[in-house]
Amino acid sequence: MSITPSHIIQHLYCPRFTYFEYVLAIPQYESRNYKVMRGRHLHDERLEQNKGYLRRRLGVVNRYDDQYLTNNLLRGRVDEVLELQDGSMAPLDYKFAEYKDKVYDTYKTQLYCYAWLIEDNFRKPVRRGFLVYTRSRNKVVEVPVRDEDKAAVRAAAEAIREIIGKNIFPRATKYKRRCLTCTYRNICIK
């Protein structure tokens, strides 16, 4: 099984997501979530509407749209891969969301995953990523990407592979508030 950024985000939220969904094969019905589905359609719309504006704003020298990238553990579709003037590259991801003076950890984790994929596929460093908040007039927010951020998502991917491969029932998250809205709360052992 190759792992997606969504798997890593879920795993970091609570490792038991990995167990319930991929060891026991109990779906969580994510496709019923309006925001998830709207976000997926938004990506397709943006690919058609925003040709060329980023080159001016971010110093982009080249852009690769809708890139499906893989490595030995991870796979993902990056909305845009940007080649920057300093020789580095950066992922750009559109969010069907408003910017509220904070970048959520889930968004950062997704960018870190994309950074790992870009480095493996393009063989150039990734030191930052960009988020576009479409419900805030396409506000662009830069997110630093450190080596330890990429190492953390690699470690999460390895942990997911181990849980699935060895049928391990992991410890639940230590943040019990997360259990209140979890789709697996009725079957999870406290």
C-alpha cells in the first residue's frame, strides 16, 4: 500500500485511524463530508482559472500543474509545483477555506508531504510551500518547510506501514477531545 498525505494527517490525529481503516477495513465515509468534496472540485477549477498569476507574485520561473508524484512510501497529487528563482522548488495547494491568521497543522503536514515528494522526484531542495485560501480572495500564505518537518512525515509514513504490515493495534491519541468527534468513537476501546 502506498500512503497519501491524508493517511499521514489522520495517523497524526490518532494512530487508531490507520488501524480501523486499513487493518480492519472499516471505512470512515470521508466522501460524505461537503468540505472535502468541495475542495476536490475546487482544485480542478483552479487549474483552469489561474494560469500565470503566480509567476509575478512569488518569483516563479516555472510551474508544473496538477502533478501526481510518488516515491517508495508516499503518493500524492500536488496542485502546483513551483520552481523558484533561487533554484529551490515549492508546493502550492489551494484550500476551500478562509484564512484566520493561523495555518492549521493539517495544512502544514500536507505541504511537508508534498515537499518530500517534490525533492524525491525533481531532485531539488524544498524550503517553503504556499497555501491559497480561496474564501479569503485567494490569499497566499507562505509556510516554511524545515528538514525536521520532512523527517516527521517520513517517520509517520513508516509507522503507518508498520501498523498495517504487522497488524498492530496502536495507542490512541493522548488528546481525548479528539475522540468526541471521531468517526470510530463507537467501536474504539477507550
